[in-house]
Amino acid sequence: MASIARYVRFAACAWIAFVIIVSAIPASAQEPSRVDPNASAVTEQGLFQEHNRIQGRVSIPDQRSSVLIQPAGREWRHFRNVTLRWIGGIAILGMLALLIIFYLARGMVRIESGRSGRTIVRFSAFERFVHWMTATCFVILAISGLNITFGRPLLLPLIGFEAFSEWSQWAKYAHNYLSFPFTLGVVLIFLMWIAGNIPNKVDVEWLKRGGGMVGHDHPPAYRFNAGQKGVYWIVVIGGGLVAATGYQLMFPFYLTGIEGMQLAHVVHAVAAVLFIAVMLAHIYIGTIGMEGAFEAMGEGTVDVNWAREHHSLWLDEQNARTGVNKTPPRTSATPAE
């Protein structure tokens, strides 16, 4: 009996030791000696690299609402809050700086032969109406659009939250609704002036000679010179681009998902700020940059000497239509006594 009792005690001790050892193995395996919080398996960036989006499940028909986190949205937010402000600031402020420097160095481009006292029709009433409708809408769209990008850091600290909120709401309404007449204006401009804005060899010579802006040379040009043709195509292409992408943002998810809308916003914003920068140069030339230029769109007529110096080939065409065989002789301005 004593030997049996010893065997029982020995077996019991061995079983207890086996249980202790087996139980200790999983516990030690589950507790690593050191936890690395920077390991790729636990970082957010590593998770985003494994999945292009984090998506759940929803019971509503619109399955796009199940996307919880989209890593590309971070890149878009950085573009909107940082990159776009740099692009817009450099383009717009850079253009303003160049125009100021050019004006101080060159001054207004004068009618060198002076005014003749005779005028010629340059734009019809309908052409001027379309131009001013489109231009007015563009100015309001530009201001209200820039408010989205620069309003919070620049305007909000000056006028406060309540006034900025009220202004931004009305700016949004103006931006949305005035986009329709602006688009109509761009289409009409394209149709009205396409025939006169096809590039030709005269434009190459005009560019080589500086277009009359450098020095006192006045290269010949038809109704629209190379510079005006460039503005025309920027208005048509740039205006069409901002309109197409703008409507995609105004009516979301009809044509594309969130990724497509982010791309549409990037294209819309970059095209818009570059468009604004170019239009600043156009406004400069049409106002204080060139004597007599504003009259073309303001009154519809220009002085004959202005037409001869800047659009001599067009003037010859007009004279031929009215039965005049040659352009009128140059007249000199009478000095003031």
C-alpha cells in the first residue's frame, strides 16, 4: 500500500507540473518582450497603405455613404488649404506686381499720331452687351470664389464671424446663380468671334515685333491681334473648363464619386486662379494700359488713328467695304498752347 501511495503522489505531482508548464506557454507567447508603437502594423499610414479606403456597411440605397475614411481626402484637404493658396497668391499677386512694374517702366501706350477726330465702329451693341454681361459675372464669380480660398485667413479676422458668415452665404448664392449667364456669355463669345481668332502668319510677326507694347513699333494686325486671340482662347477654354467642373461640384454625385469630385475641384480651382491672373492683364490693357482701348467696348467705336496703329489690316478691310481705297493720311496732334 505504501508503494502505491508513493506512485499516486508522484503521478499527481507530475500532472500538476505538466498543467503549469502547458498553461505558461500561451501566456508568455501572448506577451512580447517589447511593444513597438511605430511598427507598420499599428500605424495609421500603414493601414492606409493596405486599404485605399475604410468602408463599413449601410442599409440605405446610397452605398457611397459607407465610406468612413478616404486617405485621398487628406491630399485634397492639403491642396485646398495650402497648395491652392500658394498657387493663387503667386499667380494673382505676381501678375499685379508685373503690371505695376510694366506701367512704371512703359506707361500708357499712347496714340502716337494723336486723335484724328474721326471714329470707326469696332463692336456692335450686341457684342458689347455679351462682353459686359460675361465680364460682370466673371468679376463677381472671381471675388466670391476667392472668398472660399482666402476669405477665412484674410477677411474673417477683419470683419468678424457674423459678418463673414453673412457675406459668405450671399457670395455662395451669387457664385452659383451667376455661373449660368457666365457660361452663356462664354458660348456666345466663342460663336461671335471664332472667325477672327484663328491664328495666322500675321500673328507670328506681331509677336516678333512685341505687339506695340515694347518700344514704339506698331505691327499690322487684323481685327484681333495675337494678344487678343490668346485672351479669346483663354476665355473659351478656361471659361469652359471652370464651368464644366463647377457644375459637377454644384450637382454632386450625378456623374462621379467623391474621387472625381475632388479632381474636379482641383481643376476648377487651379483654372480659376490662373484665369483671374490673365484677366487682370486684359483689364489693364483695356483701361490704363492703352489709350483709346476702353472706347472700343465702352462706346463701340475707336479713333481712326488708333485703328491704324493697332489694327491697320482690319482698318484697310473696313475702308474697302465702305469704298475707301486707302487709309486716311496720318494726322499729327496739335500741341497745346
